[in-house]
Amino acid sequence: MEIALIQSDLIWENPKANREQFEKKIDAIDKMLDLIVLPEMFSTGFTMNPSKVAETMDGETVSWVVSLAKRRKTAVTGSLVIEENGHFYNRMLFVFPDGSITKYDKKHLFSLAKEHEVFTSGNEKVIVEYKEWKICLQICYDLRFPVFSRNVENYDLLIYVASWPKPRINAWDILLKARAVENLCYVVGVNRVGTDGSQLEYTGHSQIIDYLGNYAAEPFEDDGIRIISLDKQAMLDTRNRLNFLNDKDAFEILVS
């Protein structure tokens, strides 16, 4: 699978400007891709002002992602602020090349930033099937809760889109590696760079880690793009040889 990680500064609470800058970056890619990964709240930055920036599933940003996926003949994923039935969600979209959409609403809301006071938590773990890959969708703070992401579905790829600030970036690096090793899968983490409207600084460290904890794409800090090809068969061969997942604990997640 050919994956593009789009690590970018974000223009605070300005969906139109962010759509335009991402379109320019993506249009500069001159090769065919299977998947494009954008950061958390890629159209606004990590804002706690959902009433100011929220869109609907029929809104301009969702329509833009659908158009992009169709035009580039690739899947696109990332999260944005969605209003639905009187609630605000930090919603991750996985848009297929035909324009169809699978959605994941962030389960673990970041209470330190009072995200839980303005957004509604999701209650479902979401696995996408795409090009014979099983892909688990996760958002930022979910990374700190390994039970929720435990690989009981035999997924192949775990994706985290994030707005993970500089002071805690070491935890980001460590936890992404832990998730890859414990779940014997590839892990993609896409973070942003720059400074947001709350004056939080971000240094990126978007990366891809393989099923043994090795870097397939090392963390980087510039506003830029990395394109990496992932080998599913190599992962499956390793998984079959080591069989660690066969010894995993059985458990049930109770959603509060």
C-alpha cells in the first residue's frame, strides 16, 4: 500500500484556507497513491469552539474530501469538526476512491483541554476494509488507551491522526511504537506542525512503524510529505511465525 503522510501547519479555524493549502500540497504529488492521511481537525486546528467552525456531513469540507478522493483515485482520511443531531463530534472520515465514507467518532476526549465538555464521545471501534487491508481508525488521545485499540480483529494497519503538542512529543513517539509492537501491525501516526490559536506549539513527528517496532518512515518535523510503501505479506509472515497474538487476553470493552 502506497501511503502519503501530509504533515502541515494549520490555519486557525479557517476551513477554506486549510482546504486550499492541502489541495496544493496533494496536487504536487506526481505519483499514484492508495491512501492520503491528514492530521486531526485538519480543517481548523484543534479547536474547542465547535459552534464556530462545525460543518455537517453535507458541508463543504466533506464534499471537498470526497471530490479529492475521486479525482486522485485514492482513499483519504483525517478528522474534522462535525455537527449532527445537536451534538459536536471530532470525527475521522475514511473516504474511499468512489466517494463512499466510513466514519469514526473520537472515543477518548481530551479532558485536559475540556474536549469532553463541548464534544460528544464516540462509542464504537471502527475497522475499515480497503484493498485487502483491515485498518483501525483512531484519533490522538486514543493513543494513551491500549485496551481500546487491542488487535482482536486481526487488523493490519492502525492509524492515529493527531494534534499532539511539542511538550509531550516523547510520549507520542513511545506510544506509537508500543501500539505497533503489542498489536503486530503497522502503525501510522500523522501530527501537525506550527502554533495554534491557543499558542500551543507542534513539532510533527509524523511516522510509520512496522510490526516489530522499526521505523518504516522516521519521525520528521518539517511542513512536508512522506510517501511510503507498506508490505502486508511481510507483516503476515512475521505474525504467523511469531504467533504472539494467539496468546492475547480475552476481554470485553464496556462503553460508558
